[in-house]
Amino acid sequence: MTRIAFLALLLIPTLTYASPSRMKIAADNEPGQRIVITGHVFGVDGKPRSLVMYAYHTDAQGLYNRDAKGVARLHGTLVSGADGFYEIDTIKPAPYPNRNIPAHIHVHLRWDGKDQEEEIRFEGKGASICHLIENRCTVDFRLRRN
């Protein structure tokens, strides 16, 4: 294999997620059901909003496996596009073991010194419910007045 071919093999996966509005939380070899969540973020005025989105969730066994600083192993950060668009490539988290809490992804929307906490849920009703169809769903967020 030539050096150029080798470098191409290394860079192609990186370039796929080079967009700041996309994040890959779980590696391809992470056990669990692969999913892709897309959506848009809208301001209080209903206009698309670019901001920092931080997300984290449990693994396929319902565990966070936090590091020494308390950070969940499966986490990531992106910046939504000027049109508010974002994309998360990950696995479907499992519910916490021995607890009656549905599977969910924690999301922090950060802008102008504010931090709005949200959850993407996989059961129930509401705006932030992920109804998977062929392992994909759409969830939009609207910023609240703080």
C-alpha cells in the first residue's frame, strides 16, 4: 500500500465528520443499535440558531462509565450550523439498570453564557421524542427565555 493510499484510509472517516455541526459519539465498534439523530435548533423568536451542543448518554448496558473527572465515556460536542442544523451519530442508549427511567440522551444547549438542559427520549410524547424509523429520527429544539 502506498503512503498516499494509507493516509487516505486514515483521513476519509475524519473528513466525513469534519463538519462542526456533526458529531460521532459512539465509535463504529461500540456495541449497540447504531442511530442517527438530526434536527434544528431555533431561538425564542423561531429563527434558526447556531450554538454549542454537548450531549452524553449511557452505553448499551445502561452505564455511563464515567472517567476520573466524572465525564461520561459516550459524549460529544458540536456547533449547530447557521441554519440550526445538527447531526448526532451514536448508539441507542440503554435505560439505567434496575430503574424505571426510559433510555435518553442528555443535551446541553449553550449560547451567550446560558446552558439549557434538554433530553432526547425514546419513549413517550413530546417535542424531544426520538421515534426511530430505519435507525434515524429528527428532534428539534427551541430555546427558552432564561
